[in-house]
Amino acid sequence: MKIKLDETCPDRLVAVLTGLGHNVDTVRTEQPTGRADPDVWSAAQAAQRFLITQDLDFRMSAAIRPALTPVSFLCA
């Protein structure tokens, strides 16, 4: 699975998910960090990646709300 980790997720998840066979990209590897939620969402969608975030406000964005399916709020 192609996954994008938001900058709110711990770095250790990259190794865990990669070890499980996933293709993992992170917002931290992109510059600049601190991007607006709609920009992160657009980048994940453009790359056809499942987005994982701890940002509970992420889903409240009007630009994101209609298409919540590929967003996970489970990283810890």
C-alpha cells in the first residue's frame, strides 16, 4: 500500500510500515513542513497515497470533509 504520514506521526512508523511491505512517504521529507491541511491532502491524493495523521482537526477542513475514506487518524 502507498502511504503518506503526516508530520504529526512519529518517525518510528516509517520503519514499522516499511517493514510490513508498505511504500511510505512522509510530509517531513517534503519542504516546508507545517503545510496547510488542504495542501497535505492534495499531495496525498495526487500521489494516490493513504494518508495517516494525528491531526484531529484535519477532517474538519471543508476541502477534505467530502472524501474522508483514505484518511486514518490512528497513528500513535
